[in-house]
Amino acid sequence: PPVQPGPAAQFCFRVADSPPPETFSGEYGKSRGFLLHCRLAFERSPDYFVNDSAKISYIVGLLRGKALQWAETRSRQASFLQGPLTDFLADFNLNFGDVESQTELAKKIWNLHQGRQTVTDFAIEFSTLAANFSGSGDMLKGAFVQALNDRIKDQLTYCQEPSTLEELIALAIRIDKRLRERSGSVSFASSAPRRAPSPPYRACPQEPPSPPPEEPMQLGRTRLTPEEWQR
């Protein structure tokens, strides 16, 4: 009988386990990261967070300190834990959000300096502030170049100006990596041990020829005096 094809292979994909959620105590500058982790949890487990009430309860369960005190006060209103989520987040950001004026952001951006950081690390700090700033792209490019170390600026003068901030950051990162690679190779070459110079060649002094050995006394050939003959 003809062989019947077996059932099609079934592939099961398992989603990697999420790291344990971090709590939030109302620290300034950490609200965005906290809400981002919460949003990722919602997206990874949609079956658990089927409505806004479940999402709000999850967020409140991670609050500590003064943030939890705020939630306790708001929970006296029945609608606080029911949603909608947009109203909850608006109230949350009003109390704990990192709200800064455009003037304050501009001051922070223009006061940035690369220092001892790599361009990669510095670009993260710069882009975080630039994401909330409404200034023009040309202004942000100028601020980024101004904050770089002189050796990066010197190399950028030989390159065509990128059209966007993202392209400028990518170019500066490549330049920084190349300069660091070159600096590392030069340091390695200068620290390599050097062989001491060989002393100049000198011919070994020749020893003077040794005198010929003394011949043993031959009595047969010695002449005797007349006195010795008389003996």
C-alpha cells in the first residue's frame, strides 16, 4: 500500500522568561524606564492583561515608598483602579513624570561633554535628552559636535557633513573606534620589550706560543773535564 505522509512537524516556540520587574519608589528620572518595563510586560503576556484594570493593578503592585502612598490616596476613588489606563498614566506622570521645559532641556544639551566616555556611551546620553527636545535637527547636530572631544572634531572636519543627527552619530562612533584601535596598537608597540644591542665584535687575543719543553739531560753526550776523568 502507498505510504501515507506523516503529520506535519509542529514547531513550538517558547518566549524567553522576563526578568523580575523592578519596583518604583518615586525617584526622579526613573519613571519612564519603569513604565517602559510595565509596557513590555503587557505586550509579552497579553492573556494576563486583558483590560486596563489588570494593567493598573500590575503597576500599583510594583509601587513603593511615596509612590505607593500616592496610589493609596488615589485608590479611595473607585474609578482609580478601574481605568481607563490613559487617565491613570496621566495622573502618574503629573506626579512622577520627568517633565522639563524646552529651555531646561536646551541648557542640559549644550552643557553636555563627552569627557572620557566613548562616543557610543555619550550618544546614548545625548539622544535621551534630544528625544524630548523640539529643536531643529541642525541645532542638535551642532550641539553634538560641540560636546565631542577635540580629536573627534578634528577628524570630522575632513568628512562631508551628514544630513541627519543619526548619520552624524554613526560617523562619530566609527571615527572614535578607529582612533581607539590605533591608539591601542601604538601603545602595544611602544611597550614591547626591546633587545639590548649586541656588543661589538672583538677578536679573541691569541696566547703567546709556549716555549718548547726542555730536553732531558743526556749523559752520553756530556763531555767530562780532566778532573772528572781522574776520578
